[in-house]
Amino acid sequence: MRQESFEAALPVGEDPHRYARLLARVHDAAVAGETPPAPPRPVIGASWSRMLSRGVDPERGGTARPLRADQLAERRRASPLAEVLPLLRGRLGDVAEQTANIMVITDADGHVLWRDGSSAVRRNADALGFVEGMSWGEDAVGTNAIGTALVTGLPVQVYSAEHYVRSHHAWTCASAPMRDPRTGRLLGAVDLSGPAATVSPTTLALVQTVAQLAESQLHTSHLAALEALRGSAVPILARVSGPAVVTDPHGWVAASSGTAPVGHVALPAECGAGRAWLPSLGDCAVEPVPGGWLVRLLDEDPDAALDERTRVRLDLRSSQARVEVSSASGDWSHPLSPRHAELLFLLAVHPGGRTAAQLAADVFGDERRTVTVRAEMSRLRRNLGGLLSRRPYRFGDTVEVAVLRPDDPAALLPHSTARAVRG
């Protein structure tokens, strides 16, 4: 799904110094609980509300300790972003050097994994604690492009006093999140940060484009690995009687036999050999094969395991939303993209169901955008099988749904701008 982008932090034609002074007055009023002279941008106002509700100190920020050297080395080794590090450095490293910025790459928790760019700016960042191994999440340092992008799942630019902590007001930053194309899981963020005087409306677009290029490279690598698996999957399927598929460890199908073509199978979060109910296939036997799993269909009806004991929990307590299923055939969970989390939440709070037009109005404020809604619901149904029904879209009649919400109401689907969610 293509990422949506918020506007650049500095309005077109606005004088940066005058605007920074206005932001400082807006910030002072907001943290004092007074009416500001102008409203902050919605993404900034929402983040400030989170900071105020969590008691983050606007003078010192939160409390966070940097990773130990061995912990940092392990996170770097385990991060899929290590594969695209040359691309990120090649596209943004020189830009950072030439524009008196630094390029920063973090993991999904906001910990800085790599940092490159202007040596002078790096020294200034050192004084701020903006160093490798330190967390730059919202809870640690307040509103900032990295932490806020990781919370919302959207590209964000933050300028001067839009930062919640005053010691960051001399900075500007633009950050875009990056997701694993195999799982949709948030991997981290890439960021350009520098003195406030370097603010530019083009920086956010550049960072977002490079993040998308990195995701594309990861996707290409995934396709190559899937093609390699396909070579060994075909002879495996030739020896199997009955319908079966061979998937990679993430459920992407390399080859199938005796069943309708399917691109992805939602495997249990902790997949292991044995019997399992999979929403898109039904009752299955799962066996390990080199590079993935052999999934043999025992019951071709994907609705067969849905009975009165089927429970669904929509877990929205963190930035990585999940759907968790418990049924007579076992337990299963699946990570959700921001849009799919939004749609399932709306179906959960409207148990009678929603038409495509109603969902379009809920999400986009425009009931005419039914084509987009139907496409997203089709993707959801491919993964969730009999959990969802159509005409209208709703959870199945035999499914009991519970929504797990974050303690902080402002943290519920923070990426969402839909009035049906925010209201």
C-alpha cells in the first residue's frame, strides 16, 4: 500500500525565522495548558497530546539509556535494513553532507542503528544525545520526526518548536518509516536531521522516496528468494497426494498443487510442524521443508473451523496492530497494515456491518471511494478467509470480536485521520 504523506512543516512562502517564533509561542501555550495563538498541525497537535497525557517533561524529555555496544551490534546484525544500508547511504549520505545534515537509520523501537553525514552536525547531535544506540522514540525524547513517524506509520517533518522538548527547537528533521514487504512489520525509519536553518519543503519528499526505494529493494530480494524456493517446491509437491502448497517462512506461496492459486497463506505467528487451521485454507497439516513450509489441506472449506468457539482479538495497543484468532483448531495471529487495522476496527465497532460506501465515508470522508475500499477488503478476505463476510462487510456471524485498546486514547490508531476513528 502506498504511504500517505503529511504536508511539509514549513508552509510555502513562509519566512522560516518568523514562523519559528510563532511556533515557539504555540508550543509555550500548549505545554502550559493555555490557548495557543494558532493551532499546531494535526500530526503535531496529536503528538503533543500524547506527550502531555504521558507526563513527558518538555524541558528534559523522558528517561532512556543507550544500548550497550553488544546490544547495538546485535540489533544491526538482525535488522533487515542492513541489506539496504548501502542504498540509503548512497542516496542520502552525500545529501546529508552537502546540506549540513545527518542521516539516521533506526529500528522499529526508535534506537539509532546507523548515523552518517556532516561531522559538525554529528558533534552537535552528540551533545544532544542523538547518538548510535540511543532511543529516539516519542516516549524518550518527545515529539520528533523519527518517533512520530514510527507511531503514526507515516512520513513526518518536524521543524523548530514543533519538537516537544525545548532543547530540540534548534533542529529540523524529516523521517519516513520502512516496512518489511514480506510481513508488513515496521522495520524502522530513515531520517535527515540538521539545524533548523536547513529546513526545506523538499526534504520530506526526498526521504519518503528513498524509504520507498529501500522497501522496493527488499521486495525484489524477497521475490528472488521465493523463486529459488520454487525450484525445490515443485518436486516436493509432485510427491504429495492431495491439495498442498509450499510457502516461505512468512507464508508467501512458492508453488501449489490441487488448489486454487493463492499468493499468501497467513501462518501462525509461531509456526511449527503439526495440525493448524489457516483462515484462507481451512484445516491443514504443516511440515517443514528446506526454506519454508509444506502445507497440506485436510479440509478444503476455509470456514470449517469457524464455530461458536471462535474468538477474535483485535490488538491495537501498539503501533504494530495484530489480529489474534482462537478456535477449536488452535490459535493464530497476523500483523496488520495501518489501513487494514483501521478497517477491522471500524467493522468491530459496527457489528451490523458496513457497506463499501459507508467504509469509504468512514475512512476518507468520501463515500465515492468504494474502489479503494473494495480492493483493501479483498486483500483482507484473502488473508482472513471465513472470519469476514460480505454484503455488508462484517465479521462472520459465528465470530466473537474483542478490541484491545491502548490505555492512552490518543494512541489508538495514531496513523488514522478518519473522523470515524478520531471522533
